[in-house]
Amino acid sequence: MNPLRTLILAAAGNDAVRHLVATAPVSRAVVRRFVAGETASDAVGATAALVADGLTVTLDHLGEDTTDRALAERTVQAYLALLDRLHAERLADRAEVSVKLSAVGQALDERLALENASRICAAAEQCGTTVTLDAEDHTTTDSTLRVLHELRRSWPWVGAVLQAYLRRTQADCRELAGPGSRVRLCKGAYAEPPSVAFADAHEVDLSYVRCVNELLAGEGYPMFATHDPRLVEIIGERARWHDRKPGTFEYQMLYGVRPDEQRRLARAGNTVRIYLPYGEQWYGYLMRRLAERPANTTFFLRALAGR
Ligand code: FDA
């Protein structure tokens, strides 16, 4: 892995750096590029604007690694309130939610995370929308997939996220490519050891393409999350080869990243979903976005140093 990326991802877990970044005046400007705001109203407003542009949305209430039951409960309440708002604003047919199990208690007790995620899924069903479980670091993958299987007994539409950088993921794609299965494929955003993950960017890309093939050959609904121009092109080619029509798969990109490309793909008739994060706990999310692109980091460090 690129050493700068490793450094930034390490800083994501360091309290002193967290404090420095969170209190720097510049942070707000940088955060605003990737995060839609701190409140549900900010998020719903940004969702309405994207929908008006022909895009669909998945909303993430920021927060992760909760070891506090009360905080996990507050996260669930935030999702329930958000789903009500999406329903009231008639956005639920264009906007779903993404949930990190670690934000609803996974580190405390897998059953607690399952119960909390079930409450969010039940509310989503009432509102006429869906839920996708985000993928976190590899130590949580087995637990997250167990919870996914439980949730799918009641709500078969619950989406999974698989990370192409993990060596196991091609097999997971094959397993999860059945009828009705919604799977988001991304490269993966955490610092992982070479024993479980490909370290070389080219190897990750090759794995991504193998996984694209698995998912397109299957009977599920693949959701290809990448901004990588080469991969976007390959996905289009492979989709045609597998005779997949628009509407039988989708592209996904992050809020604030390649907005022109998001709209170009939508105008070409594709379903394009924007991952829209909001909330006060933006630090871990921001650090992963900075780690993805050295240009973002340089911009951020210059601003932090006041130059
Ligand atoms: P790559 O990082 O190679 O970037 C390709 C090009 O895209 C860059 O050259 C640049 O032009 C542009 N680009 C990419 N990132 C950028 C950025 N931050 N700022 C500006 N330009 C950028 N990960 C995870 O571990 N678990 C998850 O649940 C999710 N969920 C998720 C949802 C969605 C909708 C997306 C798009 C991504 C995720 N991810 C994720 C993150 C994912 O794993 C990955 O870290 C990023 O998408 C970056 O990888 P790319 O495929 O975009 O390629």
C-alpha cells in the first residue's frame, strides 16, 4: 500500500490528530466537499437536489466503532427519523440508507447489531425503501455477512458490500450472486494486512474485474461503486457482453467525487446512486477519502498549515 495512504489511515485512529483536524477552522471547508451537512435536513435537502438531477441516493448517518449502547441507540433513532423524512418528502423511491453495523453495536454484541439493524430494515420497508450494510475492516466481514443472512430472511432486499481488495471476495461474490441479491462492489477503504488483502493497486483492479464478471454472470442486482474511469468503462463493456440492460445493475459514486461523471452516466440511461454521508462524526470518513487521493491530502495539509 502507498506509504502516504498508510500514514493517513493510521492517523484516522489517533486521538491527537483527530483533535487537531476536528478543531482546525479549515476542516469545515474540506468536510463540506465530501459531507452533505450535519443534520437530517441538510441530508434530505442534498438528496432532493441530486434526485432532481436524475440521480438516486444512499444516505449514511456518519458514525462507526461504537462501544456505547446509548450511542448505538441514538444512531438507530437518527436512521428512523431520517427514513420518516425521506418518506414525508416523497424521496423514498429514489433514496435508501447505508448502515455501518459498527455504529449500531457490532463491537459490543453481534445480536445487538442484528436487532438494531432489524429495526432500521423494518422502518425502511414501511417507507418503501431499502438498506445496504456497509463493509468495514476485514475483522468484521464474517460477522457482517452473518447479520446480512439473518436480515435477508425477513428482508431479502438488504444489500451487502464486498471489497475487491480482500482475497476472499471473488468467492463471496459467487455466493451472493443469487436471484434478488443486491451487492455493492467497491475496492475497499481500510488499511489491511497482505495476508488478507491485495496490496498492489493493479492486483486490486484485476480482482475488481473478476468480481464484476461474477456478479454480472449471476442473477442478482450488482451495484458497482467506483470512480475509476477504466473500471467504469470495463463495467459498461462487460454489462453489454452479459446482455445486462440498464436497470438490472447500477453505478455508485461518493458525494462530491466526479460529479460531472455521475451526471454523464445518468444521462446515458444508467441508474447512478450517490453515497451521501451526513452527521457530526465525519472524521473517520474524511480521513479515508483523503487517503484515496494524494491531491486531496496536499490541499488539506496546506490549508491546515495556513498556506
Ligand atoms: P481509485 O481510488 O483508484 O480512484 C480512481 C479515480 O477516482 C481517481 O484517480 C480519482 O480521479 C477519483 N477519486 C477516487 N476517490 C477520490 C476522492 N476521494 N476524491 C477525489 N477523487 C477521487 N469502501 C469500503 O471499504 N466499504 C464500503 O462500504 C464502501 N462503500 C462505498 C460506497 C460507494 C458508493 C463508493 C463509491 C465507495 C465506497 N467505498 C467503500 C470506498 C471504496 O472502497 C474506495 O475506497 C473508493 O471508492 C475509491 O476507490 P475507486 O474505486 O474510486 O478507485
